Amino acid sequence: MEAGLLLLREFLRKHPAEAAQELERIPTDEAAAVLADAPPDEGAPVLAAMGAMAAAEALDLMEVPSAVALVCRLEARVAAMLLRRVTLPSRQNILFVCPDLWKTGISASLAVGPESVGAVMDGRAAVFPADWKVRELLAFMAARPARLAIDVFVEDREHGLVGRLDLRALDPLAASRELRGVMAPDPPRLPLRASIRAVRDDVLWRRFDTIPVIDESGLFAGALPHRALRMAAQREASGDARSPGGAFVEFAELAWTGYVAAVDVASSLTRNLGPTREEGADGQKDQSQDAG
Amino acid sequence: MARKIKAKTLARLIVRYLDDFGDEAAEAVAESQPDDGAELLGLLPPDHSWTLLRSLPVGDARAWLEHSDEETLRRLVLDAKPDAPPDQDLPALTRQAIALLTA
């Protein structure tokens, strides 16, 4: 398949946007194989141009070194956006293997405070490119029943939020229309780092069960379901700040916040090999003080 | 172990490349060895194979056909000439494919 692979390479290298459109429409394991096989400098622009859901799924299916090679070559805000969407083990593996990612400030992009919208949102909310057709969206969802959603969001090719769809209200005759033609454009959105307290009583909740969330660079980051706020309120009322039953902070995000903190500490330790022992001792002391 | 790219996936992506950027794609494979070219013809749908062949210098396209297997040639011939006899042998298919190329 030498000539075939040569053509594939040319396609990926010269036309990443078109290649991305094709890759996000084939089975994800196949897309992952194509991206992992490509030289990372050529695969990364294709990955960045793919719809966020398909791109994150492909990363999840790749071997860690392949995923790392691609993610390390992405613009930091796009890397952060995709890392929010991959499964927690994938995220941890990628970040563990690729220390250079930390130099890009990605830890700051990914870490969210426990009282913020980002801590309770659904980071894997369904989002599709605006140029997808309704039938493509439905086929994608049908193949992933576990991720079936009623509220679906629409992104442009730069992963900016451009619309939303209520699948219950979709016209069955709209199957061949592009999402941009059937979506509600420019939907209200919440900032990733807004405090839960600040958004809890927003009038938007009278209109929506779920509100999309964007990060500081305007990229789609996830969606906040109202039930997450209700649970937060219950939790706050009970004063139960750390009970797993309260589920104030989704466990994965909580673990992630802790992981980010741990890696930041490790990073600062390795930067100064001399005082490592002292800093490590301080860290232990701090923990014991906290516990006390 | 890394997964290999399936032939069907490769064909789909190349078809998209040919549909959108046919001349550029033909230029990219113009220097390919006849064996590689023949293998590519076996991978692609026949209409795309003909598009690619007709974008190449005739000598190169002819060499690709001469190195193609019987099944590939039969698909190419039947695509271009549906009333062609289906039971031709390899030399006859090669001659007919070359004739269709230069017709």
C-alpha cells in the first residue's frame, strides 16, 4: 500500500481540515489508527480540526505515546479542551508521560476550583461540528447509547460554541440538513471559572435544564446540568463538604484537581533538585497541619 | 501494539482526496513504482482508478495496468465497458484496459 499511504500522508499534510472531516465520520478506532500512524507534526493539525467528541474518543483509543506525541503539538488551549474530554485515565497518562505540557500553562487551564462551574459541569457533553448533518449526529449518538443526550451543542471548526439543539424538538424531516441550519444560534453560556453560587440563581435556568460552559478562550468546555446545581445546594445546606454521597464535586474532577495539585508540587520539587528533601518535608508538614 | 490502517479506511480517505484534489493527488503518486500503482488501483473504486490513471502520463498509467492483477483489471474494464465479456484472461484484460485508457 505504499502509493496509498503516500496519498494518505499528502492528504493529511496538505489538507488537515478536509482530512479531519473524513476521519470524524469513520469508526473512531480507525481514525485513531490513522492519526497514530501519521507523523505527529502532520497528525496534530488534523486532530485539532476534528470535532471535539471524535477527537477525544480517538485519543482515548490510542496508545499513550501516540496520544502524547499529538497532544504535545497542539495549541495549549486546544490541548486543554481535548484533555477535559478524554477519560480520566487517558488524561492522567498523557500528562504523566508528557511533562513538557506543563510548561505550556496547561495545568492552569485544566485546574478548576471546587466551587466553580468547571468542577460540577459535564466535561463530556455532546458537541458536534456545525457542518455535520442531522442524520450524521443521530448515527453517531446511536452508536454510543451510553452517551445519548437530549441537549446537544454545536461547535465551529475552531471549537467555539455556536449553537444548541434539543433533540426532542428536532424535525424528523431535517435529517439531511446541516446542524447550523437547525440549531438555536449563539446560545447563552457560562464561564468555566464562574462560581457556582454566582450562577445558581441565574434566570437562564427558567429556560434551560442544561447550559453550555466555555473556557477563557471561548472554546466549548462542557455543559452544566441544573441537577448538578441542585445537588450542590443540598450539599451546602447539609454542610457536608466531603461526603461522597453528596457528590458536590464530580469524583473524576475532584481526583483531577488533586492530581493537578500533586503534579504541580512534583514539578516544583524537580525544578530544584537541591532543596527537594526540604520541600518534601514541608509538604508533609503542611498536610499534617491541614489534617490537624 | 499499534493498529494497522484498514484497506477500506485508506480507500475512503484517498477517495476523498481524489474527489477534492485530484490533480494534486495524481502528481503525488506520479513517481510511484508500477507495482505500487497497481496495488493502489486494486484498493480504489474503479471510477476513481480511471480518474487517477487518466491524470497520469500515459506511459506510467500503462505500466500500472500491466502490473495489475486479473481482478482489478476485470473491475476496471467492466466499469468502463459494462458489456465487455466477463471471462477474459489476464492478457486480454490488460490489452482491453490499455485500449480503454487510450481511447
